Amino acid sequence: MSAAPQSHAPEPADFRKAMGSFAAGVTVVTTCHDGRLVGTTVSAFSSVSMDPPLVMVCLKRDSRTLAALSQSGTFCVNILAREQGDLAYRFAKSGADDRFALTAVEAGMCGAPLLDGCVTAIECELRDAHDGGDHEILVGRVLRVVTDETKTPLVYVRGAFLNA
Ligand SMILES: Cc1cc2nc3c(=O)[nH]c(=O)nc-3n(C[C@H](O)[C@H](O)[C@H](O)COP(=O)(O)O)c2cc1C
């Protein structure tokens, strides 16, 4: 870390590289809108508050999942297990309509689907949406959590999955 401090905004590639060095878990954020299951891969996820229990996810403004979730008002954050790297890529594939085809799901208490085999499911109702530049920051109030402590979480860093 000997580089001189930058006084200007980083180039997008440098910013992407810098953020890629922060190891993150991988989730699939799901919702159900007009009877249709919708979801996508999201690593921009964090807890926000313990009391009340709040979490946040960031979704690109042009995300179809964002559009559906904003309408349904509920979502589920499915934290992926180490062996679910393929599923992460399937739910990230641009424009794909068959993301749920190979995955068993269970309807959650708020309608958003829980994906089979995940480490944790966090069911939320949408509480707030904030401007996040080219993303929208969505804050959810947690309604229910389901965790399988026997599973190891998937980790994404520098554009690849660890231990995959
Ligand atoms: C590991 C990984 C993490 C991702 N994290 C995010 C994220 O935090 N927010 C986001 O908007 N897109 C993220 N994406 C990209 C979306 O999954 C991708 O743009 C997807 O096609 C959006 O689908 P939708 O328009 O159907 O919602 C990620 C992709 C991968 C592979």
C-alpha cells in the first residue's frame, strides 16, 4: 500500500478491482410478483440493524428483480452454500427466464421463494429504498430466518468463488 493517495475518482476498472478484493458471501435475492418467481445473484448484502432486525441489498437500477421486488414489497435473501457456484452464475445470467428451472423452491411466509440447499434464508418485507447511484439500496425488515449450520457459505473474491 505505498501508492500516493488519489485526489480524483478512480477509473472504473481500478474501482472494480479494489472492491473485488473484499471477500463477500453470495446470495440469490428472490421475490414473487403476480405469481411469477423472480430472482438474481447479489453479493451487495449486509446486515443493518439488530433492533429492529434490518438488512440491505443493492440492486442495479435496470435489474428486473428490482422492478418485481419494488412491486411485491417482499423478498428473501438466500445465502448460497459452497457447492452452489453454478446456481450463482445461473441467477446472474442476463435476461434468463429459466433461472428457477433446476432448483427446488419452497414458498416462504411472505411468498418469496426459498431456494433448496442454501445456508440461510432471510425473509423480509421492504421497508425503505434509497438512492445508491446506479444501484438502489433496499432495506428490508427481517420477518423470519432459517439457517442450516451444517453448510459452508460460498465466498466470492477477485471475480471467482473460493473453495468451489
Ligand atoms: C457473484 C455475483 C454477484 C453479483 N452481485 C450483484 C449485486 O450485488 N447487485 C446487482 O444488482 N447485481 C449483482 N450481480 C449481477 C446480477 O446478478 C446480474 O446483473 C443479473 O443479470 C441481473 O438480473 P435481473 O435483471 O433479472 O435482476 C452479481 C453477479 C454475480 C455473478
